[in-house]
Amino acid sequence: MRKRLLFIIMALLPMLALADDSGSCSYSVTYSYNSYTKTLTIQGSGPIGYFNQLSERPWHTYSGDIKTIVIQEGITNIPDKTFYGCSNLSSINIPNSVTSIGERAFYGCTSLTSVTIPNCVTSIKSATFADCSGLTIVTIPNSVTSIGEGAFYHCSGLTSVTIGSSVIDIMQYAFEGCIGLTSINIPNSVTSIEDRAFYGCSGLTSVAIGNCVSFIGIEAFRLCSSLASITIPNSVTSIERDTFRGCSGLTSVTIGSGAKSIDKSAFYGCSALTSINITNGNTKYDSRDNCNAIISTLTNALIVGCKNTIIPNSVTSIGSYAFSGCSGLNSITIPNSVTSIGGYAFQHCSGLTSITIPNSVTSIGSDAFSNCTGLTSVTYYNMTPPTITYSTFNSSIYANTTLRVFAGAKAAYQATNYWSSFTNIEEFGDSNGDGQVTAQDAAIILQHVAGN
């Protein structure tokens, strides 16, 4: 019996590639670890193995010390969390035999500076390289069809990414927090850019979106503060909530003819915007009369404006959030065609010093002018106060901003809810101290009463 046991042990020894420490990952895969060079070598055929817990990895006890990993040809699969938390890992060789790299396989490998993804890998899964903050250059081969959720999440050192021509989906959070990324070329194969895909990529200065993308998700490019311009191709049908919110450096936007849904907050806080254009042929939206705005063609509602917007006379309403966060807006003329101003329409327009509301406006929504900290005067050309809420103007505006109304209308405003909150209400003509309307004000009044 002893002889038989000894024979079995001697037969198994060649399968173990021993250095200082070694073990077996699966029936046909072996590993060796050199504690002097801190190199882990994995060889054999088939997958490395699956580990329900990180502690099940044979190299668990020294995973934090590994600097180099050499995977020999024949290994086909790197499973979930295989090298999770190998924070000192700086170099890895992945052979072409590998066809699959699992979720979080290299999560938190903060010292890894580069990686070559084999040409047979078809997908990069969720959080595969998340928090690899030392990673600088990545080339995604043409074999890859999907970049998974958070695949390169918070790879803050990443400066260059090449996306292969077979990628169809860029999933949620894929490149979120990659603050070192300066440009990205999204190939024509890509059909969707999911929620927060490039959220917080503050170093991103240019983005080229392929002409097969049909969907740009919620907050996809939010807080990309260095992005200067964006052209959205005709293939895009939907731009979701907060897609470009907080892109404070964005000056120019061109939206293709295929856009059928643009959320009202898509460009919230893009304070530097000077040019907005909808391509001719769009049946849902337009930028008529070179107005530098997005207007609903069917309803004549202004959806998104900027500091250079000139509101056309055909616009009948200013939508919710239309100019919200547009701190560069200094002045705006609202034509007599406008009957309503939506909630939050001019919220946080801190550069706005005065606003004149034509007599055609009958309602102003909640927070429409809240936090317009530079506002010194509000002029309304109607004897009858329009409908507002208390939050249409905030408390500091009620206290410090002058409300100017027609001669004889002051009492009506003082007796109307919320308008009465203005501390300073003046009638036209009071500047002469005689209670009479000045010639200048009379001309303005006649103009607005006539609807010109």
C-alpha cells in the first residue's frame, strides 16, 4: 500500500511547477510563485478555476505582493475576481488562448499600467478593470462586442482608449471617473451609450460619436467639464436626462435630424453654451431663425436655450429648465407671443440683472427665477398680476429686487398672493416724484399693450 501511494505522489510531482510556493487551480492548471521576483506563473489548459471567495485563490496569502503575472498559452478563461485586489501588480501577460475575462478580474490592481487584451476575447465584463488607477493605455480589440458595466470605472490615470470596430454597447459606468481621458472615438459599430458611461471624465476635450448610435443615456457625459463641442449624429433618436449636465466648458452643440426625444435637463448647467443648432430635416425639434435654442416644432415651446438665444416671435412658451443654470445669460427679450414661463426656467441665472415680462404672460412656474442672485429689477406690463407660486422668486429677490408695474397697478400687486412679498414695488413714473408716467415708459407701455 505504501509503495502504491509513493508511486502516485511521484507521478504527480511533474505537474506542479514549483518555485517557492505552488498549488493547483484546477485539474489541468498549475501555478508557481517566485517570492524573490514576486512573479506568479500560471500554466496548463482550460480555465484557471472559479473561486466563490477571494480566500479560495491558491495565491490568496500573497496576492498583495504579486508584481508580475505570466499566463502561459493554453489558459482559456480568467474567471471573476481572479486577481482582485492585487494592488502591487504592474505587469501581466495574457495569451491569445484566453477568450473570456470575468467580472472584477483585475478590480483594484492600482499599480497595473498597461494590459493587452487578446484578440479572441468577445466581451469585457462588469468592473473587469475598475479602480485600476495606474492604467494609462488600453486597446480594445475588434473581437470585443460589449464593454460591460463599470469595466474601467475610476481608471483615473487612463489617457488613451482605442475602441474596436465590433463594439456594439458601451454599458453603464463603463468609463465613469476616467479623469485623465482626453479624447474618445466611438466607432460606427456602437448603437448605444448607456447611463453614466463617461460621467465625470473632466479631462475629456473631444468626443466623436459614430453614426449608428441611437441612444445616449442618463448622465452619459455629465460633468465632462472640458468638453468644448459636441455633434450628435442623425442616428441618435433619444438624449436622456442630464446627459450633458454640468459640462461647463461646452460652447457648441449640433443635434442631428433623427432626435425625437431630448430631455429638458439634458444640457442643464452648460453655462458657456453660445451655439445650439438642430439639423434641418428634424420633424420634432428646430432652431428656427438661427435662435441658438431647441424649440418643439409642434408646440412652439422653447425647450433649451443658452446665453446667445434670441427667442423668436413664434414661441408661445418657455419650458421648464429652459435656461436653468445658464450663469452666462446677461439679458433676454421675451416676445409677446409667450404666454407661460415654466418652472425653474431661469433658475441659477446669476448673471441676469433685469427681466421684462410681457403682458401676454399669464403664468410663471415654481422657482422660475429662484437664485438669480444678480437680479435687480423685474418689470411686468400688465395691470393684472399673473399666477405665480411663492418659490417663483426666492426670498432674497423679494427683499432686494424692485418690482416695476404700470401706474395704478401697485395696489393690485400688493393685494395678490406672493407678488405682495416684494418689499419694493414701484409704478412707472414714480422716478419723477409726481406719480405720472414718463414719456419713455409711456412709449414702452403702448408698445406692449399693442402686442408689438
